[in-house]
Amino acid sequence: MNLLRFNDKLLRYELLLVVYILSSIFFLLPSVIEGDINNYRIFSSSFQLLIRHENLYTEHPEYYWDFYRYTPTFAVLMAPFALFPEYIGVFLWSSLNALALFWGVKSIFKDNERKGSLVLWIILIELITSLQNCQSNALVAGLMLLSFASFQRHDSIRASFFTTLNFFIKIYGFASAALFFLYPKKLKFIGFSLMWMIILFLLPLVFISPEELKMEYISEFTSVSSYSTDLSIMSAVQTITCIQFKFLYVQIFALILLLSPLIFCKYGCDEKIKFLFNCSLMIFVVSFNQMAESPTYIIGVTGAALWFVEAEKNKFNILLFILLMSLTCLAPTDFYPKYIRNNFFVPYKIKAIPLFFIWLKVQFDIWKKVYEKYTNRMFFNYHT
């Protein structure tokens, strides 16, 4: 009985809120002390560079190493953090990311605290990996969840806002827009999305001229189009098999596989299918993303966690979950000896593999639900 009470206390939003806030501070402390917060410096310095009318996408070694690869609008959105001293702003930024993800999960499981809390515990390790790198991926994941929750409540205005805002943080966050195919009020969603797109696109004009904004977007396109990392499933397969192939062909095929169930949504698109499609979408934008890196995986792992808490707890699904936790979430941590990380996990891109197999399982679950709905409808029509 005491164990049950203890479990109940662990699966409470109030506790998880405290855990997420403390995690956003405690696990970032070593990086702040060592001055290893380059990503945050890229973000916070962008606003200062923008208002000084400098090109965001060139080198700025006086502030940071590497390059800024976000939108000019994102630089404006970082203004509140740039106003604070660095050691305060970085903690506020980390807390925003953690709270956005917490809020997103809670919004989806508003009426099921146990499942929502379980998801928050499952993704905590991956969240910490993202926070320690001062990345924006937890914020992107949170906004994707908030978009989905808004679609669930048929709130097209909020869905369009969260989706469009995500576009100006990381372009693949806009993938949530695909959900509008599954919900009513499509024209309303499109109309408000266009409105938010125009507002956010032009937001930097408060600080720079139209000509400068044009040049910033040209520079952004050049910078992003030439950038790639190596933690997608395509990179993993290529490394393990030593077979060279065009990533684009795989991405197109996977996109067709992702979207093809929508063809049958008029026959069998219930809430379960919509939920699974959102899980698939979140995993897809990581597994097939040539710009994915370890901190990006908080987005895909969140989609996988959502799937698992709702999935049947059979042996195969549990095995996939164990592989996810042991080979994806724990791969970059000190859980494994450094020798294994550097000579097995990193070179062979092992982190990407379990998430990809879960994506395939989610696709199977979607098609299974679509088939059941379609055959049941045909059976009903035949007998009536």
C-alpha cells in the first residue's frame, strides 16, 4: 500500500514541475561554471547583432564560435534574455525550454495525470541532454505538443500560432501543420497561419530596414542549406553498411509513408489515429533530418514516449522501449564507459537506430487502426 502511495506521488504534475525547473538549473550549472554555453551565446548575441545592423550569419568570434543558423525573427524573440546578464539569461532560457515541454505534455494529458507524468519521467534524461547544450529543441518539442493539443480542442487560432512560431525557431517544427488535414476548420487554420506568418516574418522590421531584412533571409538560406550533421537514420545506415546513397530519396520515401494514411482519414481517422500520427510526425522530423544532432532527439523521444504510454504493453513494444532508453537516451551519458561511447555509440550512430524502429512500429499501428476502421465501415455499409 505504501508503495502504491509512493508511485502516486511520483506521478503528479506538481512534483514533475519542480523536477523540471530544478533540472533546468542544476544540470546546467557545470556548463555555466566552465563557460561552456556557446549555443546560448549564439542565441542571445543575435539580438545585439541585429540592432547593430550586422549580418547574423557571418562569423562573430568576439561573441561565440560556430554560426547562427536561426531566423532573424528568432533573434528578436531572444531580446528578453539578452537584457539580462549572461549567467541569469542562460538559466531563464533553460527554464523556458523545460517549462514549454512540461506544459506541452500536460496539455495533451490534461485529463490523465498519471500518463502525462509517466511521459515526463521517460523524457527527462533526453531533456537534460538538450538543456546541457543550451539548445532550443525542448522548446520546439513543447510547441509541437501545444499545437497538437490545440488541434485536439479545435482551437485553430492557437494551433496556427504555436505552429507558425515554431517555424521561426526551427523550420522542421512547422511539421505540426500537417495535423490540419485531420481536423475541421481548415480554412480558419490556413488564414490565421498566414496572418501569424506575415507578422512574425516582418517582426525584425521594428529594428532593421526592409533591405537589411531581405539580405538577412538570403544569408540564412545560404547558411542553412549548406549545413548538415550526421545523426539521422540515413547516416547510421550508411556508416554501418558502408553503402553510399542519396539521403533525399530516403526522405521522400519516408515522407510518403508518413502521409499516406491521410488518404484514408475520411474513413477511419479517430482520435487514436490522430494521436499516433502526431507521434509519428515528431519522430520523423528527427530520424530523417540530416541536421539532427544528439540534443535534437528530445523531439523524437517525446513522440516515442507518447506512443509507448498509450501502446499495448506486449513484449515487442516493451523491448522497443528498453532499446530506446538504453541505446538512445543513455548513449551519450556517463552510464556507459567513455571507451564504449567513443568507439561504438558515436561512430556507428547507435542513438538513431531504436527511434527509427519505433517509428516503423508507430506506422504499423496507424495502418492497423486505419484498416480496422475502413473494414468496419465497409462491413457496416454492406449490411445496411
